Amino acid sequence: MNGIKEKISSDMINVIDFYQKSRLFKDSQLEKQAEELLDIVLKGLSCEMPIELGNGLLGTACGIIYLLQHQYVDGDADEILAEVDHFLFWQLTCRPDEAIANWADWLYYFRIRILCNREPTNCLSEIIFRQNLIFLLDRLTNAIKSGYHFSRDIYSEVKNIHLMNIFPVRTATLLGLQTNTESLIPIDNIERDEVAFVVAIRIDSIDRERNLDFLLEKLTNIPNSKVWIIEGDDRPRYTFKHSYSNVYYLFKIDSDPVFYRTKYLNDMLKMVEAPIIGVWDTDIWVAEEQIQMAVDAIKKKKAVMSYPYDGRCCWLPPSDSNRFRENCSPETLNNYGIYRLNTNGGAFFVNRKTYLAAGGENELFYGWGPEDTERIKRMEILRLPVFRSPGPLFHLYHPRNDNSKYAEGDIEMHNRKMFLKICSLSAGELLNFIQKNGYDMRKLTDTFRKNEKYSSEIAFWKNEISRYKLWYEGKLSELYGTSSPLPEQCIVLENPIHSAIMTWTKLHQQIKYLQVLQLDSQIFSGKKVLDLGAGPMPSATCFSGCELYALDPLMSVYRDLGFPHELYPDVHFIEAYAEKQPFEDNFFDVVISVNAIDHIDSLELVGMELQRVCKPDCFFTMHVHYHSATVCEPIEISDILFKKVFNWVKNLRVVSRSQYSYGSVIPEWEQYVLWSNF
């Protein structure tokens, strides 16, 4: 950050001088004057200020960075400058190129914001700035193409950014270092006049469904076109309102709360054999002449990827969306304002074979993220031509649900980092990355799902401990139908948490197991019993005289939370996945499970493992919850599936069905089902 003081506003220079003198002379009065002057400057900080260094918004912000860098003041730059940064990001998205007058100042500010010192836990803000610097380079490139002067100051800043390897192909082009424009992948010839549209859907609102109704009416009227719909959800949710001869529908059972759109689109790109594919979002429309221009560009080999709009996107509110669906004639399309610029998503066409050779959809993006921008950057790096039709795109309203925004935590970080990784590669490196690594996300997505599931499980049990204590102390009169204990019922130990948990286990959990499994406490005497998915409490200690093995993948976490496993010396607490159990073949006489089998990740693998570790004539009883998939309970079970997986269990049958399970009541469309072979 050398030279930053030269960029700072005069007011901030005065603040810095006061702080420097107060430190030099150890004068608290000067420090107080510095603080008072800084307070005046910060109160005057406004997005109405010119966006420039010196006495503008950026100059004042740079002064704040200088104060923090030299430890004259305490604080976090990302927090203090959050409003300024968000304003700049908005300007970058929504204001035309000519509205940005001081490109060198913008580039300098973005560069030093990336270089700011941060705690490791704060690296997301740096990643976001790197992304937005790439978007800023896009805008600068557009401005230069329109005649903006590439000054010495801009050249100097681009050169500094080039050394940071953020988007070297773009910065090399701006600096005149990139002279080779020949594509690294041959462009396939288009020999058939056929266009197929593919739409991957998950209907998460009534507005989505209405938008898809409208989209189908429009797409099916385009000559020589076919429309492929693939729906991924726990059950089919879309209902066709009309019969279309050129629409093909596929459904895939998918209980993952994260909609894996890139995977679905790649599957369709590989399956649908039309030479030109239009990849379309559910909520998008453009003028039909723009579609034809985009298709023609691919037919004539002017483009491998072709957008039916010029980057302008009009986001329609609910009332305008209704009006748009009712009448979107060419005359009415001009009646809507444009709100966003440089959009890269929503709708595009590709030369199918060439696009697949260039990697197709990047399946390393899991869920919502910057995959729309990544694909156009990939084309640029590989020197494959991209076309845009003049005219805007219209985005119909729908609620911004979970799959319309970044997921929290690891998934967001992964998707943002993947975008930056692609942008940092040279053409040769990118080709090697595509060919060598491919886009196998299965292991990574499994990790994301398990992390989310286990985090939810841990949060649930942590909260339950608090409730057990309140119940034990009489502050909750009842919990799951069990009244708070009388004094003579309380187990009293040195640790009050242990007292509450032990009492709850005795008065609720043990009784629950006997009732829901409909068994006598002596039935397993002398036998080895496996409690599958036992959870944090050994509830199966209700069965006397048996050797009990309680299996759960979170046993050590439960102990850390405070569950007193050490007070049950006769119980074998086993930390392991149900899909991979650390037992010998034919080890168990009995396997039981209470409302746990739906928490596992693969019912088929669990079935095979139980067949291995259980004796051929084992006792088998499971209390199973039938329901739609959730984060913690990702398995949807039915009679057919259960019979198929456990067909090796002799005399297995349904004993009972209910919406009630010892203090728990479920909706009428769900069931508690007791399976047993004795």
C-alpha cells in the first residue's frame, strides 16, 4: 500500500497529522483533537460525494484504511467501510459505463481493499472484492471499446493488478500482452436447423409455476424447436396446463435441499442431440427477434456461446410480472425500465458439441453462485467467440428462496473460490484443468450435505439439554408429554446436567422404547443387541440382561455436549456410520432402531451392513418415520423401499402404523411405522 497517503482527502490528512503528532509528542490532547476531527469527517461521509480519490468518497475511505493500517484507530475495515463498498458494488452493477469517470481511482481502491490486513475468518470479504474487481475490469474493457482513453494512470493500475494474477487473460489483453486470438478448440459445424431448449426446474413457489406456464407457451411456438424440462425434487410438483407435442419432461427424485443445477444441465446437454441448445431459466423472456439473432450467430459460427440480450436485465416486480405475462407484445416490451447491466445469466445458446468440449456446465459449482459469469469467462480464456443480441432481458418475479441466493458457509466459499480459480488460469491451464480434473462433485457435495446435517443435529441436541434441565427443575411442567419429575423421581448427581439427562432417560426414553417397539423389558436377556442410530442416550438400557451396543456417528460430540456416557459402564458406545460398522460378521442376535433409520445417508448400504453383522435368524424391529426429506433426515422411506432393502430378514412385516409416537404427533401425510419379525 505504498503511496496511499497521496490518495487521501485533505480532511483525512489533517486527522492523520494530529494522530502522528499525538503519538510523537505523547500528547493526549492532540489525540482527542484527532478523534473529534475524525468524527466530523465520518459524519460527512456520504454516497453523494464524487467517487474519486483525493477529496472524494474513495479518498476518504483510503484515509480510514491508512489510520487502521498504522493502528491510529481500532476497528475492522470491512465493517467500517461496508456501506461504501456495497454502494460501489451497486454502482458497478447498475450504472452505465460512462457514469464511471475515474477508472484509475476505482482500480486503485479495489486493489488496496484486497490487500487490507484481515483475520483468516474474514477472508470472504477479500474474495468478494476479487470478484468485483473482475467485474470492474469488464466494465473498463467495455468503456475502452467505446472510445474511453486508456490513460497512463489506468495502465499503471492494470499492470499492478496483472501481477496479482486475478484475471491474467483480461489484464494481459488490456496491457497489449495478449496477441494470440486463435481458439484452442475447433468450432463444430452446424448441419441441422434444429434448436432444443433445456430448462432445469424446482418449483418452490406459485410464481415459479406461473412463469414456467408462460415460458412454455412462448418456447413451444418457436419454429423447429423442442423443449426439454427436467425437474429435480422430492416429488413432481409441476403440472402441465396444456398438451405440447414438442415438450419432453423428465423427473428425477432429489431430496437434496440444494438444487444442483449445473449437474442437471450437463446431463441434458449430453442427452439432447440438437446441434444448438438454448439453456433457459424458468423466469426469463426476451423478444423473439433477439432469440433469432442469437441462434443465427451460432449457425454462422460467429459464436460458440450466444446471448439473446445485450447484458441489460429488467427485474419485474409482481404487478409488472402479471402484466408482462398477459401481454408481452413487442410494443409493450419497451414500457419497462432497465435496472441491471452486464448480466450473464438467465438465457443463452451454445454450439452443443463445442461447448461440451470446453467443459460444458461447470459442475464444481454446487447450488447458486457465480456460474453464470464463470462460463463466459471460460469462453474468453479459451478464446471462443461470444455473441450478444441487442436488447434487454426480462426477469419475472419470484420469491428469492434458498436456491436463489448463496448458501451459507462452506458452499458459498467453495463457489466463490471456484470462480476465482477459473479466472486465474491461462488458456492452456484451463484446458488441462477441464481434461484432467473433470467436474466430479460427488465427494464434495456429500461432504457439504453431511456437514449441514450434522451441524443441525448438534444444534438440536444442544438445545435439548437446556430443555431437559428446565424440565428437571420444574420450569417446564412437561416435555414431550412427560410431566416434570417429582422430588422422589429425580436422580441427583454432582453435575446438575447429568442429573437432568439421567432422569429424563429413565422417565421418558426407556419407557418410550418399550412402548413404541411394543416389547417386554426381559425379551432380549442374554443376547447381543445393536441399537442403530442410538443418539446421545442409551435408551435401550430398558432391556435388561442384554449386551447393548449403541451406535451413532456423533458419539464423541454427544460426550462433549455433556451427555454422561461414563455413567453407563455396561453399554458399548460405538462411534461409527451405519453404512460401515466395525463389527464381525454374524455378530448380533438383535437389531433395533427407533426413529433413526431416516437420518442415514444410504439405506441400501445400511441394509447390506446389517445383513452382514446380524445372524441369519436375528430379531429385527424398527420404528420408522415416513416423511419428506429434510436436512437432518434425508431418506424418504416407503413400504416398498423398506421391504426391498431388508428382504433378507425372515418374516418381516408391518406391526402398526400411527401419527403418534409417545409424546410426538406428526401430520396426517406422515407415518410412524413399526416393522418387526417377531
